[in-house]
Amino acid sequence: MTSLLSTAFSWWPGACSTTFTHSEDPLVLPTKSGPSRAFPELVKDITPPCNLNPFLFNGHLQTAWTAVKSDGPPIHYKRRTFESESAGIEGHFTVDFVVAAPSGLAGKVAEDGGPEDDGLREDPLGVGHTSLPPRTTYFTEKEYEGLGSDDGKPLLITLHGLSGGSYEVYLRHVLAPLVVQTEDDASSRGLSGGDWECLVVNSRGCAGSKITNSILYNARATWDVRQVVKWCRQRWPDRPLFGIGYSLGANILTNYIGEESSACLLNAAVIVSSPWKLEVTSLALQRSWVGMNVYSATMGKNMRALFERHREQILENKSISEERIRKLKYLHEFDREVQCATWGYPTEGAYYRDATSADSVLNIRIPVFVLHARDDPIACDEACPYEEIRQNPYVVMCATSGGGHLSWFELGGGRWHAKPAVAFLNVMAREVDFGRLEPHGIPQMGPRGGHKTSFVFEPMRRKMHIPGSEP
């Protein structure tokens, strides 16, 4: 049916072609009712035709349109500050849980910059924030302690892109249809009021959160999402867990899933606009004027702003030079000055090579659906691990001819990527019987495909200054 629709609408202005990359030896997914299904065929069946805004006819225009103000779906959050449990990576990070819109907003517009939600606006743990995103308040201690339950609602764990957070429009387009309220009495439907529960793990220092030592995050920063997944499994032992990551968050999520391999606690995941081979994407940006002076410069500016918000804490690492940071312009320069100094990498190239998620693809052992635009000017097509995906039956990629980076704008302001992402998550949660899923007999990758920690953690301990430790 999908292929017929694609053919019928192929003449439509803005119509994009879609190609699917997967193993020739497909993973077979048992269903709760009916015959088993080959993973690639299931993905093709739930992926709608990709018809984008014809006025945004290339990847640059699609990507640039994200700078145009768009409120997007109004998602409401309750925040909790977590303390890291990872040795040598101490500090705090925040998690924003999707909640139903408060009754006090009845008749008001819950748009960005609109009425703020009523609720606790001070961190009960005392860590605090630099700002709170729209429609975000804190859990009270009583609310937080009451989170555990034995319900079987699916739970989605989200990782945002570089310097972003739970407020990002691209991720709210996916969350909104999952948590739409299906009953008048939202209180009987859990936190969100809908069929799914969802949360967003904010990278350290992002979405107005504070950092409590010199550690920001990097493209290999899998420790916080690992802690959240374990915490979710303990709080909700009967819930199926799913993940979705965007851009840098997609790279982190892929590394996490590959590191965990067959022990991963997630049932399935979606990867959107991942940069994959970071050295390749960085060099591709540096090859063109637009890549350097628009994309790399914008991302570098965003990271410098992140530095300014957390300047006092970051500079507790004496390996970091404030003078050099204030002179830098591009993203790779920021990575050279901050990431290398923080984590002990000798060059940004060494950091990029170690942080690549392309190798992690080979160790994935849960169903993973990848969405990629071949005209993405930031997560370029040449960095996409086509061959690695063909080697692993647990991974299926849909690549569209257009869409840009985290964009896929349709006429009317919709985002196409939300349709296949939501459809995939729903079919995984409702139809696939993970209890009967047999492991596919493929070999594990070598040592670097497991926990990729041998390079990073020792240099990190040697060079990084952690507040309270000996200089």
C-alpha cells in the first residue's frame, strides 16, 4: 500500500524518494496476534510517502527554515534533577517528564512565550537552573516519590540535539501524538494523560539546567542516559521502554545501544539525523563556505553561549583557556579547546573518531529504525554507515532524498519525520511480542564495539579537574 501511494504522489511538487537500507537476512519479529513479520517489511509498511514543502526544495532551505519561529505542539513538563551515579563523571543533569496540560490553563494559549504553567518553580534539590523552558515546572518531592507504578504503558526516552533541550520543536512533533489525551479525565491516564509516557534527558547544562562541576557532555556521553534507563526500569518494571535520539542525541543513543548490545533494556529505538562519523561530518562542513560560515559557525556560537552560561564552573578545569575560547568561531574549534581539554583527547579528530557511532551499529541487538535525509547539510550522507547497516538485521534505515537536518517541513508546518517515527513506536509497542523475539545469530564486533571506554576514561581522569578533587 505504501509503495502504491508513493508512486501515485511521485509527481507532486516537493515529493521525495525514499530508499530503505537493511540486511539481506532480515530480523523476524513475532506479533501478539497474527503471523511474524520481517523487520524491513514492517518498516516499509508504516512509512508514509514523503511530500515536503515545495518552496523548501533543498537541504539548505529545509534546515534554514528551522530558524523561523514556530511554536510547535505545546508539550508540558515536570522536571527532576538527577545526581550522576557514574564514578569520575560526577555532577547533575535534568530530566523533563511530559505531563498533561494543567487545568488552570483552560481557555489560555499554551504557546511558546505564552502563559506559564502553575507549579513549583524552584528546584527542591537546591541545584537550581539558569532558566526554565516554556511550560516547565519541578516535581514536588511528594509528586516525585509517587512516580512508581506497575502499569504497562509504553515509555519513550528522548535525547535532543547539540545544545538543545526538551523545548525543541522537532521532538515535540513526535511527543504530541503519543501523549494526546484520549479521555476527559487525564488524571486516570498517568502523567501525560495519553497512551504513552515520555521524558527528555537534557544534556548537562542544556535547557536551562545547571552544571555542578566542569563537566559538560560530549558525543560519547552515554552515562546519563544509561542511568535514566536503569532508573525507569526500576520505577516501572512492567513498562516497555523505547528510545529516540536526534542529531548529537542520536549519536549518543546509538553508542549507548551498541555498548549495551544484547543487555540493552530498551525494546526498540528511533535514530533521527545522526552525524554518525563525526570526523567525516566535520571535514565536510569545513570544505564549503556555507558549511563553515553558516552551520559550523552557528553551532560554535551556540556552544560558546553554553560556555558563557556555565563559565564559572567550566573554568574550574584549569586545562581550559577562557582567552582561547573567546577567540574561537567554529564548532571544531570549540571541540578542540573544550572537549579535548575536558576528556583528554590530543586532537578534535581523535575525539571525533572515538565518538563515532558507526561502529556501534554492528553491536545493536534491539530493533532500530533510522531516519536520514540524503541532502542533510550537517549530518552528511557520506558519513552514513550504509555498509554497517547492511551487516546488522536489527537496523533498518529509511533515507529520503530531501528533508535537510532535523527538518522535513511539510506544507502547513508539519514535520514528516514525526509520522514514521510515531508509527514505528506504536507498532513496536502494540503489535510486536518482544517476549518471543529470538536473538539473530550474528557475531559480536571486536573489543571496540563493546564498551568503548578504554580510550576516553583514563585520559579523562588524568586531565579533567573535578571540583573538590586535588589539583
